Amino acid sequence: MINKSYSQVEEKNNTQSLSDCLMAQMPPAALDLVADFFKVLSETSRLNIVCCLRTGSKNVTEIIDKTGLGQANVSKHLKILAQAGIVARTQKGINVYYQISNPFVFDLCDLVCNSLSIQIQQQHEQLRQIQKMQNNETVN
């Protein structure tokens, strides 16, 4: 889990100038690579596989068992994840095992999940306030 709260991250980001932003200094071709990386992670089945690999390396059969995805589907997504450098393959005897290449992927996923959780909580609180106001209007 990420230790920084959403507001701490947001505050840090707001204090950085645009010139401090690495992406602002990147040429369009490099930004295309960043966008492609996020596209790879934007698919539910691939996220499911990434989460499955959080506990360590697994072969295709273990990934299928953990995710409930079909063999062809898992193989297709593992190929895409490997091409993007998100997973690595290791041959052990007749089995191929997959593991996350760089654990920062989990930090990224945790950051996004935490941010979404905060947004959902804020929306829930706003809805609660609206309902409270509507209830007060009905009583009056």
C-alpha cells in the first residue's frame, strides 16, 4: 500500500512547476511509449494477471487457475505484457514461469486504486449531503 495520502501527492504535484515534469520535457515519440505502457495496463484481464503475479512467479496453468481466464486468453495477454516489459519469462525445465519485471507496477496500481477509493468516498459523501438536503426540504 502506498503510504502517501492522495492529498499529499496532489499537494506535491501542485507545487512542482511544469518544467519539473519529466513528461513535459519528453518528445512526442517518447510520450507515445508512455501512452502505450498505460494502454497495456488498461485491459481488465491483463490487470487480473498482474495482480495474480503479485505473490510471485507462476506458470500459465497457475495463472489460469488463479484468474479463471482461458488458456488462449492468458497466453495472448502474457505475450502483450512481456512485449511491454511488464512481465518477464523464465524457463524452468519444461515450464515457463512469469513474474513482474519491475514491482513499481504494483505501486502504480495501488496509487490509482487509492485515488479512486478517495474519489468514490467523496462522491458518496456528496450524495449523502444531497439526500440530507432533500429530506430537509421534504420535512419543511
